[in-house]
Amino acid sequence: MTDTNSSNHYGNHKPSMHSKGDIRIVKGEVETLQGLPEFLNHKSEKHRTIYTVFKGLLESRRLNQLFRDFHQMVGVPVAIIDLAANVLASSRWQRLCTDFHRANPGTCARCVESDTELANQLKAGSRFTMYRCKNGLTDCASPIVIEGEHVANLFIGQFLLTRPNRVFFIKQAKDFAFQVDEYMEALDEVPVVEEFRIPAIMSFLVHFAQLVASMGLEKLHALEVEEQSGQRLKEQVEKRTFALKRQAKELQKEITNRRQAEEALRTAGAYNRSLIEASLDPLVTIGPDGKITDVNAATEKITGHPRGELIGTDFSIYFTDEVKARAGYQQAFREGIIRDYALELKHREGRLTPVLYNASVFKDETGRVAGVFAAARDITERKEAEKEIYLLNESLELRVAQRTEELVIKSSELKSSQLALMNIVEDLNLKSAELEQLNKSLQEEIKHRKAAQEEASWLNNDLVKQKLALEAINRELEAFSYSVSHDLRAPLRAIDGFSQALLEDYGGSLDKEADNYLNRIRAASQRMGHLIDDILNLSRLSRFELRIEDVNLSSLAQTVIGELREAQPDRAVEVVIQGDVTARGDARLLRIALENLLGNAWKFSSLNSLPKIEFGSLAEKNPSVYFVRDNGVGFDMAYAEKLFIPFQRLHSAQEFPGTGVGLATVWRIIARHKGRIWAESEPGRGAIFYFTL
Amino acid sequence: MQKKKILLVEDNPDDVELTLRAFRKNNIANEVVVAQDGIEALDYLFGTGKYAGRDVEELPSVILLDLKLPGLDGLEVLKRLRSNELTKLLPVVILTSSREERDIITGYDLGCNSYVRKPVNFIEFTEAVNNLGIYWLLLNEPPKHYKK
């Protein structure tokens, strides 16, 4: 270290713009400082900060003055040089170095060589280095380490450890053409520092530099902390401000809401009141003491009391049943609600109105029950309607009962006609059984042989023809029977009539034989007349429409017997007729049946000296079994089958007159009644005919 | 006053003969006009056909009407009589062989005054005719329907 000037090899040191010791500014510009030495580029952030602070501290003039005072006092020049050989601070240099060694190229080369060697020694990590320069002076160097960062080196130097070898320096002056006198005078200014004092001097200076730097850094750190806390405070303030602003906003909103709610409440209140007043139902509010607290116009109207009179009075006094009214609102207070509570409101003028109350409690802001809100519904009309419905129902029931009775009668009538109809149908069925059979087979034919439709249509034609033919036959039969009844009898009448005419007009001129023949002719024609009548009656039975009713068979039998007695008054026959034998059937047909059965009994018992005829029904038979018993000639059961066949007779006409149609007629009548007839007999021991209906 | 006439409507000559005989037997001497079918009966009553020009106001006391007639039958004749102002009240006795219920009902329905069945037994027949004569010619008072 032999130079002092800015033009020395320490190079391009330029005083900083911020060399006033203002650390704050230095720090703020560390990162943006354009003039930062290049060697720092690869250093850490921390290093650069410390270097900058350190440099700023050293550049103050006061430190240079301090170093000059130290030089004056001790005679040793001091300098702090950064790692790029920039002089950060220094005292005055020795004249010997500045005026001679550095001024001469030969000696200057030695200076540079010496400095480099010294720096290299420090780089190698030694804490303290002392070096004798090539021009005969001694230098010392020590690293300045602040917070672990080696930021610069401290130099002292340009002194002598011992009294100078004058011969050496004279020779050197001569070698490099210095003015010997002047050179030697400058040499004498160089202090001689005893070597043992050097470490203390170095230690003092290094510690001093470190102390200055540390203090600066501490101040910086404190400042940083201050800044940081300031920042935090600012942030907190901002945060708090933001929160406060938000609270303020919410508050504003709340206020607006409340205002709106209040407004709505005011409007709703007015609206509710108008609704309450508009209600046709009487509405009241009742306090917990049972006193009316408010009413609407409908209540005034229904009670006849003005609002002012009603409020404050007991709710219950406006009803016919005060106890029930009180129980009602008490129940509402107790249970919170009542539904359809029936009461009767009194008008001040005595008029009564049946009402149904619906009430519920209402609460104040604090949630306490404040009263009961009760609404009445006038049910006068409903009650009247109910009464009317009741009356209507009653008359309806009466009418229903009447109608039902009528219907029962009608339906029984209908049943009778239905039965009659069924009988007709049955007869028709008999006639059309063949037809149905054909129809059935035809339908099956059609089902199975759709393809053979033509054939089927032929069959159908046949069927139609057959049906028409059957109908024609029926018509013919009817015409035949009609014709028989008219035309067959006419010739008989002529035969009988003219025979009688002969007997009357010519009886005298005919002999007995002739009279006999004529009488036989008449008898025969009359028998044939009966036969025709019987046949016609029998054939009519099939067409006869049944009229089913309750028939007293006992009295029918009495009538028939009466007629028989009248026809043959000379016959004495014991007749026993059981009383009140009844049946359901057609009275006209049953009469014909009894005429035949009793007539037969009458006829076939004629040979008995004590003839007896009985009619009755067997006890406890279901269906009822009726009987006609006689003690006449009876018949052989071997021929019983023939009994009911038309024109079959078991006795000769000489013995007992008859056509053989009577029992056939009876059988037909019983059959039409869906009944059964049978007989028991033994020749000479009478006969019993049983029948059911 | 002219004797009351009887109009007998009967196509069977035997029956006509027997009826006339019965009248005679019962000493009924009233004139009996015989019409052999329905048309003739109407012709007689309304003065048409072969009876054209007859005084139609001269009505018989009673008509004995058979039902089974050729052409217009007895019930049809009855219907025509009852629908005519002149003859609607004229006594009509149906005298016929049949006892068919439908004939009896239809006969009365159309307004006949009696329904008598001719018995096969001539003695009974005579009795019946006698009764008819007594009743209709002597006992019965006919309505005053003659225009004077």
C-alpha cells in the first residue's frame, strides 16, 4: 500500500452520492444501485446489503478525519479497501510512496506486486498478514468480517519495523534516479513501528471498523423491524378500517331494512284492520281476563252494541249460554286453539244467532300470550237448510216406502204375467224344439264350414222354409180347430135335428125298430158332439194362458160336487171335502181338472150302494199332494199307464159313458202347472188319484 | 103395426131349416128374413144390392148372426152394423156352433147383445131358440131408433 490518489491502482473509486451516513437511503437503494461494483454480482443478498451499509458508513468524512488523526498520532497510515481494491477510507499516505515509489514505473511495479501478494495471503484465510514490500517498507492487512460476511480488508502500512538501512535506500534512490536528498528526507518521515505493537494496532482498527459496521447494521435492523411493525400496524389499521367500513355498510343496510319493515308493518297493520273490518264474520279479541279488547263492525251488528260498549266487557255475557262461552275462551287460552265451537249470540234486542266459533291465541313481541282472536260464523242458514233436508228426507222416506209398496205389488203382478209368459214360451218351445235343433246344427255347420257358405245358405233357405212351413202348420192347426168347432158340429146338429124331426113328424107311421134307429142316430151324433168338444178343449189347453193365483181347491171341489148333485139329484153320494185346501195355480184350469176327477169318481162309484167321494191333501208333504178318492169300480193297475192317454178307456161306453179325453185333459192341466199325477187302484176297491202342483 | 121381423144370417141350409122349425115348434110366427151371407145381410139392412129400394127404416127386431160365413164373416158384419148410425143400436144375437173364447170376447167387444151356442141336441136347440124368441121379441124393449 503505497498510493493515496484516486488515480492509483486502487482504481475507479467515486465518492457516493449518498455518502452522508444516511443508512436508510443507502438501504433503500441497495437493490437498484446501478453503480454497484461488478464483483458483488455473484455475492449474496445479505453480503451486498452489508457491503453497501459498510461502504456508506466509511465514506463519511468524519471517518477519514479519524484515520488522519490516527496517522498523526501513531504515524501509521490506515486504509479500508474492498475486495475489488477500491479504497473506502484512508488517512494520508507517506510521501515516500506517493511522491517517489508510485511515481516511478520501476518501483510502482514493485508496489503492485506487493499489494497482490498481500491480498492473496488474506484470501487464503489468514486473519492477519504482515508483508515487507519490494521497495523496502512493511504493510499489514486484516479482513473485516461483519455478520460472517468478509466485506473488506483493513490495511496499515508504509512504515518500517526497524531503523532504515540508509545505504540500501541511497542506492535505491540512485537506481531509480530519485533526488537522493529529497528521497532520504521523505524516508525520514516514515515511522519506525516496533513489531510487537502491530497486532494491537491492527486489532484496534479491525474491531473499530467492525464496531462501526455492526452499529450501522443494528441501526438498520432496528429500522427494518420498525418498518416491518409499521407495515403490520398499517395492515392492521387497514384491516380494521375495512372491517369497520363493512360494519358500517351492514348497519346502514340494517337500518334501511328496519325502516322498510316498519313501513311494511304500518301498511300491513292498516291492511289487516281493513280486512278485519271488511269481514262479514264477527271477530273479537279477548284479553286473558276474558274482557273484550277489540271488535269489528260485524260484531257490532250481530250484538247490537257499539264498539265502545263492547270493549272492556266480559266476552261471555253476549251469549245465551254464558258458562259455555267462558269455557270456550278458557279452552282457547289453555290449548291455543278451538274449532267450530257452537254458541248462540244474543242481540241486545233479543234476537238470537247460532254461530260456530273458531279461535286461537296471539302473542306479543316477547312471545307471551296476549289474548285470543275469535271469529264467529253465522250458521242460521245452514241450520235451516239442515232442517229442510231433514224434512225432505222424512217425506222422501215416506215416498220411498209408498213407492216400494207399489213396486212390490207391481212386481208380484209382473211375476204372474212372467209365469204366464213362461208357459207360453214353454209351449212355443215344444213346437219349435225341432226348429231349434235344426238351427243349432246349422250354426255349427256355419262355424266349421265357412268356405261352404253357399251350401250353408241353401241350408238356411231350407230352414227358413221349414220355419215358414211350421208357422203355416200352426196356422192350419188353428184354422182346423176353429173349423172343427164350427163345421164339424153343424152336420151333427143336422143329423140330430132331422132325426128328431122324423120322430116328431112321422113317429106314428114308423115302427118301434125305426124309432130305435133314429134314437141311436141321435145318441151317436150327440156323443160325437161331446167328443168334438172334449178334443177342442184338450187342444185349447196348450194355448191357454195361465193366470197363477191362490186357489181354494176345497171350495172349487164343493162347487163341482154341487153341479154333479144338480145334474143327478136322485143319486145319494157321501162326499167328504177337507177344508181350506189351497194351491197356487190357474183357477179355471184347476176347476176343469177337478170336474174331470170328481166327475169320474161320481161316475165310477155309481154302482156302489153307498158311494163315497173324498177330496183333500196329504198331511205334511212338500210339495203338497192332493187326492181324490172314490169307492167305485176301480181299475187294474196293469193298465194304469193308459189312463192318461187321450181316447184310451178302461171301461166300455155301455158301462160308463165317456170319451176317454177327461184324464188326458187332467194330465195336461197338471203338466202345465209343472205338477205330477198318478193313480192307485184295484178292481172293485175304488181308486185314488194323487196330484201335485 | 107390422109384426116384428127377425133377420137370420146363416149360410148352412140345414141350420136355416132347423132354426125355422124351432121357431115354428115354439109358435113364433114372426117373419124371418134369411140372409145367406154377410153381404146379403148388409144389403138387406142398408137397402142395397138385391134389396135396393127397401125401406131401410124398417128394421128387424133382432138379428141372429152366425159367425162362420162365406166371404164377409159374422164379426165383420157386426162391426159394420155398429159403425152405422142406422144400425148401431140394433139388437144382435150371435148364434153359432163355436164356443171359441176369442170369438165370444171379440163378439161382445164389437157390441153384440148376446152370444148363444147352437147345441147338437135338437131338443136343446129348440129350447134355446124358444128362449131367444121370448126374450128378444116379447121381453126386450128395443131403443126408439126409428125415424118417424
